[in-house]
Amino acid sequence: MNKESKLYVVLFTFIISFIFIFVLSLINAYTIEKIELNREFSKVKAILSSAGIQFFDKKDALEKFNNLFIKKNINGVDFYIVDREGKEIFVYVFSGNGLWGLIEGAIATNKTVDQIIGIEIIAQNETPGLGGRIEEEWFKEQFKNEKLSGSLKLIYTGKQGDDDKTNSAVDAITGATLTSKFFVKIINDSIEIMRSALRSE
């Protein structure tokens, strides 16, 4: 066959494309289960961390998750519930739109949803070094043990973080105001979902 003919070019392109698609399909089939398992483990880690439960490795995390938590659907909302020192902690897995994509995570509160125990991020697509800083410890630490008089407010302290646990407020990330606003909205929406579900429990 003439290598300069249109038929040769079409056949060659088709065969190469087919081979690439076939190889990618094989790779996808081989890795999809592993990806899903890693995603589930990320969820488990977030649930444990939001509730303030420490773990040492994957085995320890899975054992604590399976032994300490019960999953319960309350008024249509799934909660992961754990007893810590005689007090029930309710963990809700949230997702919502950030500036550039979906933000997923876990928020833990007391039963009356008037205090956040902690939050943790499962996945996010915000800009590295800017909005992506929602995963940094100083930012997440602001939410830990924060009292909720109503909804969370976003403030601008000019420093890194807000240490007042009674003002129902967290500090925005410098240079990532929009991501901060989106994230606080996601948390406030989650708080309302939890309150509505647990109000009649």
C-alpha cells in the first residue's frame, strides 16, 4: 500500500487510535478498583480526623472506624456517630461547589449542632498555594471547637487564623477570598442540613 495515499493515512490513524484506546481501557480497568478503595479510605480518614480520633496507619484507621463508629440515617441524612467520653459526636460527609470545582469533606459536631468538633477535607480542586490552602492545618484548626450561635461568619483578621472560639467566625485565606466564601457557605449549608435532620431526633 502506498504510504502517501489517503487510505493509508486513515487506516494508520485508526489503528494507532484503537491501540491507544485499548491500552487506556486496560489501565482504567486495572486501576479503577484501587482508585475507589483509596477514595473510600480518604473518606474514613476524614471522618476520624474531624471527630478528633487519631490513628497511626491504614490498619489502625480502619479498625477504629469499624469498631467505634455506627452509620445511621436520620431523617434522610447519613451520619457517622461515635461516642467520646460519654458524648455523641455526629459526622456528616459534605460536598459543595468551590471556586473551581467540588469540595468534599467531613464535619463533626455535637448532637445539638451548636459546636463544631472539627472538619477535614476529602478532596478539592482549588488553586494550589491559594484556595488549596483550605487543607492547611491552621485553616482547619479555626473550626475546631468553634461555638455556633447561628451560622459561621467569614472575617478578615489580617493574620493567619481566628483564635476566638466563641464568635462563630473563621478567618479568610489571604488571596483566596472567593474560595473562603464558598467553603464557609458549604459548611453553613452542612450545618443547616445537620440541624434539620437532628432537630426531631
